[in-house]
Amino acid sequence: MSGSEVTKFDPSSYVDKVRDKIKQSLIDVIPDDQWNAMLRAEIEGFFKSKTTSSHYGEREQPSEFRRIVLSVLEEDVKSRVKTMLNSPEWSTYWDGNNKLKAGEEIARLARENGAAILAKWLESAIAQVLAQIRFSQ
């Protein structure tokens, strides 16, 4: 029975072959100059920003390329900042006298910007007190 064996038809095994054949046929039908124009338009569209309109006005949307680059850069910057902030210079630690100490960079920022930090903190606290006084009368 080896000469007349019947094999079962499995359509899923032909899907890739049919898809590739149709794809190749469609590409062969498109004239070269139109194909090149389509490719050029897609590549230009990938690198060009788009302007969208809404009732808020016109807004420029970044190109797909720019969005990808910014996404990669964002992930890299986040990783670098996380690494930096986890370093001893940006961390706190307990000294031998059970006192909490700031790392070198935290201490430097406090020295260089202490007055501005304190002024902002006091500004907020004083504003809250004045608001309470104003609204309690």
C-alpha cells in the first residue's frame, strides 16, 4: 500500500506558501516607478513630523523615528539616573554614632542651595498659615 498511500490535506501547512506567493505576485504587478515612489513616501513619512488639528488648535506630532529615538533615550537616561542615585554619593547612611548622614552629593546640594531650599519651604508654610488665617475670619 506504499504506492497508493493517501495523505491527509492540512490547509495550515500551506498558509505561509500561499501568503508568500500572493505577496510576490502583488509586488510583481506594481510598476517599478510606483513601487519606488511608495517606498520613498513611506520612508519620508517615517522621518517627517505631522501636524494635527483639533478644537484646541494645530499641534505638531513628532515623527515615528523621533518617537523611537526619544523612547530609547528616555530608557537610557532613566537607567543612568537610577544608577547615579543608587551610588554612595547620593545615598544616606548611618555613621558610628547612630546619626543619619547624607552622601557627598546630597551634602553639596544642601550647601550650595540650602538658602533657596529653606526659602521655598518657608514660603509654602507661610502661605498656608496666611490662607488659614484669611479663611478663618
